[in-house]
Amino acid sequence: MSGKILVVDYQSPSAGKDLVQSLTHTGFAILKSVPVEQVLIDEVYTHWKAFFHSNQKFHYPFNPTTMDGFASTAVSEVAKGYDKKDLKEFFHYLEAGRCPDGLRGITSKFVQQLNPIAQQLLQWIENGLPADILNGLSEPLTGMITGSNNSKLRLIHYPPLTGDEPEGALRAAAHEDINLITLLPAATAEGLQVLSAECAWLDVGSDPGSIIINAGDMLAECTNGFIKSTTHRVVNPVGAAAREGRMSMPFFVHPRSEVRLSSRHTAQSYREERYNENGLVTNKMTVS
Ligand SMILES: O=C(O)CCC(=O)C(=O)O
Ligand SMILES: [Fe+2]
């Protein structure tokens, strides 16, 4: 256990059952022994860190239609219900989207290692659904992402704090993810917290090699709330740690656009509603 969040061994015969138990209790799980090369993770971090420290990033302004590219700290997200922008800059990598030439090879290789893991996790989740919820799905969860070109790897850089941050602004304000599930390889520093059922913020560790899994709103929507999406945030470091940047790279697993999630929503209508709320589409995308 890490706090109250279960550590699930991906190679264990009970991994599927353990994952569903953890997701239904906390909305989060920490996976270990996942078949992703640690050297590749390290390499992706190193190369993208250099990108965020170069002016090259300004050549890829965020495109609110395709949702790819670089969003600076000036245009970053405002979490639902907040009025302060998150203290972060990020790049959305989609397999069919823009990417600096020198980064495409390793980033695509990484995404290709994450995709089959996402398939396996969705299969395990599906195996753990009660019959009435399973029968209510418009198609199997694994099928929902087959052929999808909507999944995104979000490379995030949280710059060191300067002390001039607006009062109350956080690295990432409390939010739920929009997509089906998120695979979050260990970040380069602490700071991630999840809101427990008892409304307490629990630290989620960032042991290298582990991948944090959380359920998103689309999974809650299509399982009629059987699996809940979980509120999480990234808090600001204090003391010496405040002078260090932090990097993370959540992989947001999205269905094909036409997939029906519920009687109310397709994946596309759901996404449009939520993106309009978080300011990514409505912000004027001027990059400072
Ligand atoms: O940086 C992190 O650890 C989490 C980021 C996150 O939750 C998000 O971008 O949705
Ligand atoms: Fe998130």
C-alpha cells in the first residue's frame, strides 16, 4: 500500500481483480512491474525537458481544434470551478499530430508501449463489471479505443516557483480527467495528491518504474458511475524543493470520437463539453 492506494503487481495472476478493487475504492491504483522500459521513460523526460528549456516550443502553438502542440504557462488550463491558471506548461502529443522531429521517434515508441497496457487494463476493468453495467456498454471497453487516434500523451513541465505566483494558484488545481483511464508514469518529483472518499488529500508516491492509473469521467459516464473518476491535484513544493521544476507525462486514453458512452453522450460530445469548460478551447491562444 502507498497511503491508502493499492499497489497492483501487473504480472500477478490477481492483477485484474486488484486493479478493479483499487479503482472502485479510491479511483486510483499504482501499478508496478509494468512492461515499459525505464530507460525509455528516462530518455523521454530528458529530451522533453530540453525542449521546454528551448525556444523551439514556441514553434508549436497549441491548436484547439486538433488539441496538439504547446500550451505555455500563459494559456494553460483553468480547472473546472477555478479562476487561476495552473502553474504549468505542456505539450500534447498525438500520434497523428505535430511533434519536433528529434522527439517523435522516442515519444511514439513510448506511446506504442503504453497502448497495449491500456488495452489490458480496460480488459481487466471490463471483466470486473457487474452484468447490468457490462450489458449497458455500447461496445466492449477495449473496442472503444481500438483504432482511436484521440489518445494523448501530455508532457508537462512545472517550472520552479518564483514566489510571484498568484495567490492560491497551484501546479495543477483539483480536477478529474476527462478520458476513460489515465496512465501516469512516475513524475520526476512529489506533489500529486488524490482526494479520498473521506475527503482527505492523500499523497501519491512517485517511485520510478511505477505507473499510476486513474479512472476518468468517460469511464464513470459509460459505467453509470460504477467506477468513479477521482479528484486529484498537484500541490506546490515548499522550501528548497520550490526551486526545482517537475515533469510528468500522463497518457490520456480516449475512445474513438463516435463511440457512444451513454444515452446522453458520444465521446466527441462529451469531450467538447468538457474542453470548453477547462479553457483550453475557449482561451485566446496567444503564446507569450
Ligand atoms: O503532474 C501530475 O502528476 C498529474 C497531472 C494531471 O493530473 C493532469 O495533467 O491531468
Ligand atoms: Fe489529471
